[in-house]
Amino acid sequence: MKTKFYIYILLISAFAFSSCEKVIDVNLNDADPRVVIEGKLTTEEGNNYISISKTSNFYSDELPVSITGAEVEVSDLDGNVFIFDEVYSGIYRNNTFTAKSYNKYKLHISSDNKTYESTSETFYPVKIDSIAIEENNFGPKGGNKDDELHYKVTCYFTDKLNEDNFYRLRIFINGEFVSGFFCINDNFFDGKTIPYAFGNISLEDGDVVMVELLGIDEANYDYFYMLQQLVNDGENITPGNPPSNIIGDAIGVFGASSLDRMNKVFNIEE
Amino acid sequence: MNKIHIILLSILLAAVSIQAQVYTVSGSINDASDGEDLIGVNIAIKESPTTGISTNTFGFYSLSLKKGEYTFIFSYLGYKTITKKIFLDRDIKANIHLEKDSQTLLEVVVSAKRSDENIVSTDVGVSSLSVSDVETVPVLFGEKDIMKTIQLLPGVKPAGDGNAGFYVRGGAADQNLIILDGAPVYNASHLMGFFSVFNSSAIKDVKLYKGNMPAEYGGRLASVMDIKMKDGNNKEFGVDGGLGIISSKLTLQGPIVKDKGSFIVSGRRTYADLFLKLSSNEKQQNTKLYFYDLNLKANYKINENNRIFLSGYFGRDVLGYSDLFGFDWGNTTATIRWNHLFNPKLFSNTSFIYSDYNYKISVNSDVDVDISSRIHDWNFKQEFDYFLNEFNTFKFGVNVIHHTFMPGEIDSSDDKVNDFLLEHKYSLESSAYLSNTQKIFNNLTLSYGLRFTNFTQLGPGTITTWDEKGNPTSVDVYDKWEPVVSYNRLAPRFAFTYIIDEKQSVKGAYVRSYQFLHMISNSTTATPTDIWLPTSNNIKPSESDQYSIGYFRNFNENKWEFSSEVYYKYVKNVIDYRTGASTSFNANIESELLYGDARAYGIEFLLKKRTGKLTGWVSYTLSRSEKLFDEINNNTWFSAKQDRIHDFSIVASYHLSPRLVVSGTWVYYTGNAVTFPSGKYKVEGQMIPYYTERNGYRMPDYHRMDIGVTLDNKNYKYEFNSKTGEKEKVKRRFKSSWNFSLYNVYGRENAYTITFQESETNPGTTEAMQLALFKFVPSISYNFSF
């Protein structure tokens, strides 16, 4: 992140006159399709899904191939078993399932005579304290880019002392998901209020900003942190597939998490 | 291996036992105009054509011969040759002052060395450059840079577009030991690597050992770049400087006591940020973006046998955005050195050296924190050159370095963030070496030596041991100075030079070397936040064996030089990262590392024209550099990032007139090996690249041409002479020149990065986006001296 900022400031101030960006043709191999599992369970009733699909060729315009007809079930520490039904092609849900704090969930999938398993833990249910919207500190100011106004949205929440906590955040503007992956751990903030800032968010007067905060386990943090580096930052010293917690011949991630969300209406006068 | 040691030892003993009634001629050789010691001056004897030596790095020479009358010939390209008759019936001191030869200077000399240096020198796999080599070669922003010019030689490759970092013979960037007046420089680049920290105004000489390090050097596998600062003019006071589009520099030098001591002060500062002051945006006005370098050196000759030197380097990059963000980093080195002559045959060099690299980031936004990291060394070096007789020159000495590593620290002033400290690490690197350069026959010279190193990791600290999968197996606490783990390593060095005839020679070398420090990078590009990690209970020393052999030939009365070298290198215990490793502020960084092997091999060609109106060289390298790790690519050999198969460069300077030089360079190399995706999938509806192997793809090939023009202003004027009544040509004291250059003449868009993303214009599809940095960069600079 620091490096990105650094390159950015350097490029704009010194070398902008000679650098250029363009789309190029790069020949890429077509890897054999691989099973991809993405599973998300939350403490909100019915807010869960298990998606099963396959990787596709990089330049392919077609939708990823879904894996249909799989048997998907989730069990918890108390021995409850929940069946997830295919609601549409490759997406499996349970409308009544609700994850609990301090529990452990086990995923079991059978498909085409293959099985895939994974587990994920939940911790204390973290809540958002407040959301603040202010002028961007770094990068484009309000009005600088594409004639849109850009702001910094900071989400404040309080960490639990003496527990290793991992968080993931998502941000929506007027209900529309803002792409990117945003994670943080409590390494430097154990027991303190964490100010998580989304920089460079384009807003207009009256927009509704919603932030979702998920309390995740370490394996999920490692997975999403790597996605953050690959997708948001665009670089990593060793690009590769994020470390998967799926057991079986598949990539992807399975996670159970706490979920809290908060809305804030942006008032340009404030 | 033991057999080799025994053989070496017996050769050594044989060498010592050769004794005869001899006397010694010794002294120092320097430039008659400014007193700078001249390194590598050739001393030949007319009566004994096969005897010959050259001055050491302090301009000192010593030669022992039987009683008799001899004609000594002191020659150095670019200087007038001095012939001196000496009758040897006792030990004689002969200090020589060589005068610059204005005739050859007009022709510009590509290397101020003896004309057949290429053939007779005992160095194998060595590239040396003097500042004059750098002067006319066009570079990015017109900022003369010895580290960029050296990349145009075979076997040396730039780390990236416009980058001062380099790879030598397939080695990684952290396998280069860069020393400035004996002091290691841990981060030799400014501003993301686009400039090196070496201000060419303050540099006298650069020597790059491409893996064939003599025994006095150790600690890195791929190369040693030994940079010597100028001593300063001990005859008269002088000023020189330059104004460029990126930076300005000024050098002052002069005698402290005439002919006995001198000083030099050289400074450079960039001023890109000064333009930002013109901005209408208040925060941009307060943006800081600059670097500076300050080189200081003084020396004093107490008497014929004692001389002291003091040298220092201070450089820093400073970045800041308003008062919200500050980021600065830099190196400091200091050397105190004492040259002492015990007797005409025994030259001693004692140094105390301090090196420091650190960075600091200050954030004053939602939280107020200072983030910092540092590495610093205390270093003692005792070196002896013993000129036993005309056949044997011994070098021996010891070197002790105490390293302190402070990998990272976070200080919060407002208690909103927990203070955080990565434990400091301490280690002691102690070495002793002995080597001899021995003339066996008239046409065969052997260099052989041994270097022993003990590397000890010291407490205090809480030391965790990690297993192969990166899981902890034990945790132990150590007290201050308590050894945690100790490694003893013995590195043999061997080289030969066989002179076939006066026009051609064959040279070969075998070198074992060890590396005890490893750079951990948190980015694909060189950044100030790269940290160094010492060998520890988890990290073993890296070990390299390099074999090389070369053929050297000169043509047309030494005007043309040709050389070709073949090398093969095998390295054990190299470091790579686990996929997705997190390297910044990770207390368990050692659990993110993988250990494997590397190999590199290749053939290098160099054809060089050293004199005449047209000078320059053509170099080509065909090479591979590969790695092998259990955990990567199913334990098969894969390309290292710096595996550039073809590497080609042309450097040419043409003197249109005595005042006007036109120069050009063209480089071409195979793109770096990189990891690109071979598929994709979606997470939360967002495209994620799917990877199947490490470094399985190539960046596009790189090529670029630069041109430059250097125009010297008239260095004479006409003055009316009242005695003769005629106008006379008089030399001006004030000299100046203009330099114009254009980087990337034909605007090749060389890929700096390629990223894979969802198309913005055509949603749902994916594309590869290339960023190219430098497309046509013109520059102009003005240089002066008086």
C-alpha cells in the first residue's frame, strides 16, 4: 500500500510526461479447468451461500462453468447438520441457517464422486462503532478525477483485547457493491479502536454509504489478504493462488463469519 | 576438497622458501597535476621483460630484484611514460609522478590502464571502469551514473528500465556486495532505483568482480563492486560542478598541506520538488521529493611510511506529502583508514568502518505513527600486502563485522495504535584470509588463496525454530552476546593466467563463496523498505561454486580488445518466498521462506576499441539462471526472475572534433521471467487470476537506443601580449561543457509492469495492461570546473 502510494506520487510528480499505459496482447496458456469453491456463512439469517464452479480460460468471455447437482452440507460443533440446496446453477443455499459466535463449522461437498471438505471458526461478534466521511487526504481531491467528487470513508470498530482477530470489510454505495478486497488484522490494534479507511470513494450529495464488517478466521484472512494484494494493489512478490482451506482437489475458500453493517447518508454540507 | 587445501598449502610454502640476495624498489605513483594515487600503473623492467607488476589500490608498488642496474618503465594509458635508470645496491624508495598526456587525452581513453592489460592482468571475470568511461555515455535524465554504465558490460544486467540496480551472471540483486571506500552500502539506489547513490564527481575508480572474488573479499555470491572515492587534489584548490534538469552538483577539493594532504567535498541534490512549489494546489506545494548525496574525504601523509584517510558518505531521499505523510531513507558510511609501510615489502591497511541504512515513515492522519527500520555495522579490517619477491605477492588479513538488524518498529504518539517492535537481531561475521599471486613461469601466473569465515548469530532474543512447512517447533530465549548458532565456512579461491604470446592469453578461475545476509523484498521492484535478514538457526548460509575460463586477445597494436568467458555456477541454500508470503512487519518472517538451489551458466563476449576517434564496445551474453525448490513448480528447475537469455549492448563515442563528441548506446535483452495467469475464476463476482506455475512466462523483450552530444567550450582565449605585440593563445582556467542527451530515441514502450484486470471499457472481459515508463526523455546539463 505504501509502495503503491509512493510509486503514484513519484509518477505524477516526475515522470508523468513520459509514461504510458496501454492494453497489449499477451499469449497465455489455457490451464486445465480446476474446481473453485467459494463458501460464505454469516451470523445473519439466510445470508450464506456455497458456490461451486470451474476456472476458465483467461481471455474467455463466457460465464464460468457451474458445477450442478452437488450434495452440500454444513455441520457445527453441536452436531447439527444443515443441508444446502441448489437455488440456481452452481449456487447452494440454506434460507434458515444462521452462524453462531465461537463455533466451528464443517463443510462437506460430494460431487461427481469426489468430496471436498473444509472448516472455519467464528469469534466474537464485532460491531461497527461509527462511519465518517471526509475529504481525501491522498490522491485525487474532491472534483479532481472525472469531475466526480472523491472522499475517504472511515469505518471505526473496536477490537477485542487478547484475542487474535481478523476482519474483512465491504462497502456499498446506494446498494451497489464497490469492487475490491479489504482486510485488516489486530496486530497493531489489539483492544483498540480500529479506523479502517476506504480512500478515493466517489460520492455525490445524498448517496447512501453502507459498510459491512465481517469477523473472519485466520485462514480466511490469509486468503482475502492475498486477493487484496492481487486485485487492489496489482502486485505481490510471488503472485500465485491464495492459500486455500479446502481439502480436496479444489481451490477457493470456505468461511464462517460474524456480520455487522451500518448505513450513513452523505451530506455534502457536513 | 581437503586435497585441494593441501595442494594450495604446499604451493604456498614452496613460494615462501624461494630466497635470494635481493633489494627492493618501492614507492607510490600519483598524478603529477593533482596528486591522486594511480591504481594499476604498470611497472616493467627493460632488462627483464617478463618481470612486471602494477600499483595496488593505494597507488603503492614494491618490487624485489637481484643487485644490478635496471631500467624501470612506468606506464599508464593516458599518461606520459616515465623511464628511470635505477642502480640497485640497497633498498630504494622511488615515488613517481606521472603527467597526463594531452595527445592521448584528446582521443579519449576508454580505460586508463596499460595497453595490454586485457592480456596480462591476472584478473578473471573483472570489469573495471574509470570515471572517464562514464562521461560521454548517455543516460536517463543525463545523470551520469557509474552503476548504469557498468550494466553495459557483458554478464552485468540492469534490474529494470532506467534502474541502477543490477544482476551479475544470473545472481540476484542482493548477491552483489557494493563497497564504498571499504564500507558496505546496503541500499545503493535513490528514488525507486532510478539513480544510484554514487555521485560520479566524487568517484575515482570502480572495479566489479563478477563472482571471481580474490580472497580479501567475501560475504556475497555474485559480485563485489569496489568503489574508491577520489582523494582530492593536493597541489591546488579546484572547483567543479554541474547543472542538470534533475539535479545539480558541486565539488570542492584542494590541499590541506601541499603535497602532503588533501580534501574533497562533493555534494549533489535533486530538485524535482522545487517545480511542485509552482503548483496552485496548496498540498502539492508542500510536497517534498528530493534526494541528496554528500561525499567527504580527507587524507594526510604523516611521513613516508604513514598516511591516514578519513572518508564519509551521507545520502538521503526525502518524500513528504503536506504534513500528513513523510518518508525518508538513506545510507551513512564512515571509514577511518591508516596505511602503514612496515618495510619496503610489507604494506598494511587498517580500517575502522561504520555503515548504516535506515528508513522512517511518518503518518499523521487518522493515527499518528512512526514506522522505522535500520541495519548498521561496525567493521574492523586489517589487510597486508607482502611483496615477497618478483615472483610472489601475498595478501593476508582479518575482518570482523558486528551487524545489528532492527527489522521494524512502530511508535505511536497518540496511543491509538499499539507500539510494535520486531526483535532486533545481532550477528558477528569474522573472517581471515591468505592469498598469493605467484609467477610460476614467465607466462604462467597463479593466484590462490583461502578465506575462512565464522558467522555467529548472537542474543539477546527469543528465537523460534520453524519446520519445513513453516510451523514452529521450538522457542528459546538467549541472553546478550550468547551465541545462538555458529557457522564456520572455508572458501578456496583459485585463478590462473597463461600468456600464449603478447597478443593472447587464457585465464581461468574457481571460486567458492558464502553469503550470510539476505535481502527480503516486499515488492517486485527495489524499494527503500527492503530489509536484510542474517543467517540464523533457520536460514543457512548460501554457498556458491563458480568455474570460469576465458580467452583474451588484442588486435592491431592493442587498439582492439577481444575477450570471451564461459562460466558455470551452482548455488546452495538460496531463499525464495512461499506463495503469497507477507514480508512487511512480519515477526515470523523466517516461516515464510523456502530454501533451494540455483544454477547459472553462460558465455560472454566483449569487443572493445580503446583509442582513436571512434571508441566503444560491443558486448553479448548468452546465459541461463534457474532455481530448484521442493515447494515450487513440483520440484523442477524454473527460470529465476533475472534469467535473461540474450543480452546485447553497443556503446560508441565518436570525436567529430577535439571539442565535440557524439555518443550512442543500444541495448537489447530477453524479458524477465514472470508469473502470469493461465486462467481465471470469480470470488464475490470479481475476476481473480488463476496461476499454474512460478515464472512460467516472459516479459516482452527489452530494447532501447540513447544518444548524446558533449560539447566542450573553448578552453583557450587570445590575449594581447605587450612584449611581442601579438595576440597569443592562452589556456583558460575556467573550463565548461554542455551535454545533451535523448533517452529512448525511437520511443520503444518497454513494459515496466503488466497487470491482468477486468476491462473497464468492455465489462465481463479480461485484458492485459502494460505500463511503460520512459518514452523519449530528453535532458541537458552544463558542467564546469576551475
